[in-house]
Amino acid sequence: MRTPPTTPPNKFTMHTRLAECEVVASNALTAAKEALDVLKRQPPRGDTGATGPKGDSIVGPAGRDGKNGKDGRDAVGINGTNGRDGKDGKDGAPGPDSAVVLAETRAELANVLKQFEDLKLVVTAIQQQNAQSKEYIEYLRNKVRSK
């Protein structure tokens, strides 16, 4: 859109007045096309309808506790199953049946430690063998070079 002139046109020259009228008409056409594009994207809304009747209130007294006492206010839950016996039959620590489990675990740990020591000896022997092999290979290379 072009802006209309700031100085008034000479009223005695018809071609200047006609050119300015064409500018105003062109601006109006452009504005109308833009308004049509807006209407195509979002159609106009209709009038707002009348307000409906007032509904009933849904606010009522507080509800009672839930079925198992967990869903209500200040509810107490149901009791669960009892835990395992403690050290002396109370404290929640492992009970007397765990002494067998503890002995089995200690025996298994001792077996693992023994196997670890055996593996450690095997690895040390392999490392020593590799060190001796390296020295022997160097000896053979020097012997070949000296010939």
C-alpha cells in the first residue's frame, strides 16, 4: 500500500487529482483483500446465546473413610503380615534360621577365596614364563645377528 500524499493536490490539474484517487482506491482494495483473507482463516463468530438456568450445587458434606481406611481423612490402614523374627525374637534383625544361611555363605566365601589364590598362582606362573620366553627370544635374535 502506498501512503497518500501529505500536500493537497492542485485542484486545477485533473491528472494529479485522478492519480491520487487511484492511490486511495488501490489502498482500499488491498485492505479489503487482507480482510477477506482473515475471514477465510477464521470465520466470524455468531451472537452469544442466552445464559442457561443455574445448576444445583455439588458441594456437600465431607465423605466417610474408605473401605480399608486408607482413602479417608485420618484413616488407619489395615494390618499387614508379620515380619520375620528378630535376633532375640523381636528387633527385626535376622532370626535363628539365618544362622544356617550365614554358615553356608561363609563356607562359600572361603571356597571362592581358595579358588582366587589358585588363580593368582596360575597367573603369576604365566607371567614368569612369558618373561623367560622374552629373554630367550632376544638371545636367539642376537645369535642370528652375530652369524
